[in-house]
Amino acid sequence: MTEFVNMAGEGLAHYLWEQMATAGESAWDVGCIRAKRDTGSFSYRNAVLRLVGNDAVACLIGYPLEDAPPPVDYSEMPPMFVPLQQLEDMAPGTWYINVLATKEAHRGHGYGNELLALAEGIAASLGKHGLSLIVADTNLGARRLYSNLGYQEVAQRAMVKERWAHPGTHWILMTKSLQVEDKQT
């Protein structure tokens, strides 16, 4: 699962795990420990793996965002996370796609579409009015996939990179509306 998280975040996860690692611990060790937690958004409980045989080839991690998120004091947050949190806060009441990644050798087989359809089903079953995700401005393939499936670019925020090496300049919030059935009829 950690490989997919790092792939979807274009190396950001590995960078952050390196900062969190203690003596004798690798970045991947930190990622695995975090993935094994029962709670939190980055938990195996929120992950769906697409298998081909015994090989995990694609991954979806998502979770519902609150309809009215609590106020966030951005000054208390590491600057790198502020633009991401600001964008996420613009999509209350949606099912948030935190990770969608497919191993390079398995791209083009529809696994991303399959997992996004599953995400829609989960969102609808929870009564969410839509889906949301954040993508780097330079990830043109992902942006094209999302646009082709009805996601719209809603807002952008400049990346804060610290020492994370990435060619992008902005994070982009994309959302897709869902028709929520009226349960009173």
C-alpha cells in the first residue's frame, strides 16, 4: 500500500516519511507503520487494492469528508500541508479520494476507471453529494482521466515544497457531483 501512496503523491509521502523516521528506521518503515494503523485517513481500512492474480496492481484510498468540517487554524499546521488542507476544506460533504494509483506496467487496462467507479458507489451509498480529489498541475494523465470521467477543476493553491523535489507549481482540487436519491420517496 505504501508504494501506491508514494506513487499517487509523486514522492511526497516518501519525503514526509523520511522526515519522520528515527534512527534505524527507513522512510518505508514509517509508511508501513502508518498504513497498519486502525484509525486515521491513511489506514489500511480505507484502502482497496486491485489484484491481478496475487499482485496488487492498483490502489484506491478514500474516506468521507464531514459536511461541516471543524475550523482549522492553518497557522498551527506545517506550511507544506496548508494548501492541501485549504483545498480539502473546499469540498465538504464529499467522498475524498486521497490515493488513486496504478503500477506503470498495468496502466491502460481500466483499473483506474474501475476504482473510480467503486469510489462513486461508496460515495453514493454514504449519501455523499460528490467526490473530490487533489492532483498536481503537472500530472496531466491523471487530470485527463478525471476530466473524462466528469471531474471539474474547482480551485488551485500554490505548492509549498520545502526540500521536496517536484516539477509542479500548484495543487488542483477537482470534484464530481453525484445525484443523491431522495430517500423520502
